[in-house]
Amino acid sequence: MKFSKIFSVLLVLAFTLISNFSVAQCSMCRAVVESDISGKGTGINNGIVYLMAFPYALVAILAVGLIYKMRKDSTIV
């Protein structure tokens, strides 16, 4: 029980730190592309957010499914 709480805290901390770095990268990419005079990069921010959202959504879906399965199995015993 104690291991799972420590692991959960470390996992949340890791995701928080990773998301801070990825947001910084996205804003740098957006600034570089939108500074282009030809106007080709006006929708780059939406594309970056679109690409970033799917891994987080996948992890959230897997976590909810795992928690649901673990709770269902523990009530049977």
C-alpha cells in the first residue's frame, strides 16, 4: 500500500514536470513558425495541441480502466 502511494506521487510529479517542458517547447515552436512572413504557420498552435492531447487522453483512459478493474476485482473477494 505504501509503495503504491509513493509511486503515484512520483508519477504525478513526473507528468507535471514533463508537461511544463512540453508547453515551453510548443510556445517556442509556435513563435518561430508564426514569425514567418508568408503566413504558413498560423494554425501551428492547434496542431501542436492536437498532437499533445492524444497521449494524455490515452494515459487517462488506461488509468481509469485499470482503476475500475482493480475496484471491481477487490469487491468480489
